[in-house]
Amino acid sequence: MNNSTTRTLIVVAFTATALLSSAQQKINDSWSDWANFKKYAAQNAEVPPKQKGEKRVVFLGNSIFEGWLRLRPEFFAGKPYYDRGISGQTTPQMLLRFHEDVLNLQPDVLVLKAGINDIAQNTGPYDQQCTLNNIQSIAQLARANGIKIIICSVLPAKDFKWRPGLEPADKVIALNAAIKAFAEEHKFFYLDLYSAVVDENKGMKAEYADDGVHPTVEGYKVLEPLVEAAIKKVK
């Protein structure tokens, strides 16, 4: 092999290595961005060590939880409650960030609300079993780490303004039935929030959600005592 050929092979190898490294970086960045690990990274780093006797609660969910803190901050004020809702998220995204946004905070209780964005197909076609698998995995991870979990029902939705025509109402009912069956079989706490806000058309009552999906202040006021009572029961 002459010097010219050797140099060519070295250049090819170097280029291939650089391309692979660049591709891997893009994959890593996409993976991180997709799950949105960075959303609460700074806040998580500032969470103080648990105090003796503290019963810490983490709320893992989507925009319904994220909006809760924004519209009703008084519900969280003065309590060891940490809201980790991210708008638009689906169950696989929540499962991916479980370690960062739940486990690292060392909660005693996890309140999980997930599934509506799966039905809305925010990250791909909806498959009830896949969604249920993700919820089951989060619940089992929580239990394995000594965290008590409250699995909330999916709230009713007649349609999605951002993705109309998917006819979610009956899908929500079916998913809730599957979640409840899983919770009962494995002795997890299932919290039925659906029944408190549903209307006669299987949607959310207008006074509780302006857009049919996201609770208003009045909607959160209905949900809050139900969630608070559940937290007290599982502590």
C-alpha cells in the first residue's frame, strides 16, 4: 500500500468517524428534546433535601397539570407539591423523563395524569395497549422505588380543536376502563376525575373547560378536593 492510498484511507476513516459522531449527537439531542428533559432541569436542581416528616408529592402529566400551577398556584403554595406537567406530552415522553422529574425528587406520592395526548396522536398513531403499557410501566417503577401512586382517569373530551375529527370520547372511556382494571388488579389507587366533569355528550362540561379539554379555574376547583383526598388516603 503506497503513501497516497494510506492517506486516502485515513481521510475516509476520519470522515466516517466524524459523520457518525455528528449523527449520534443529533440523535441524542433529538431524544432529549423529544422528552423535554431540560424543561424542569434547573428547578429540579434547586429542590431542597427532604425534611423529616415531609410527605412530598410530584404531579406528572401534560398541559392539564402544567396549567393547574399557572391558574391555581394557591393549591400548591406552602405544600411539598411539585408540578411536573409538560404541555402536549404523551405517555412515552413521561416514561422517559420519570427518573429526572420524579425519582430524583424522592417523592412519597406520585399523581399521574396521562393519556389524552396519546389519543390526540400528538406523537404518533394511537394504540390503547401501548398507552396502557406506558402507564403500567410508570406505576410499576414508582412502586419499585417505594413511591405510592395515584393514577388519575383521563378527563372527557368530545373533540380536539388542534386535531379535529378524531372522535376521542369513546376512546377516553375505553382507556379509563383499562386503566381502572389494571389499577384494581395490581392494587394501585385509581382516581376517577372523569365523572366529576363529564357532560351528557361525553365531553367536559362547558363551565369547566372553555376549549373542551383544558380545565378552567372552576374546573380545577372541582378536581382539587378529589386529588387532595386521594393524596391523604395513600400517604
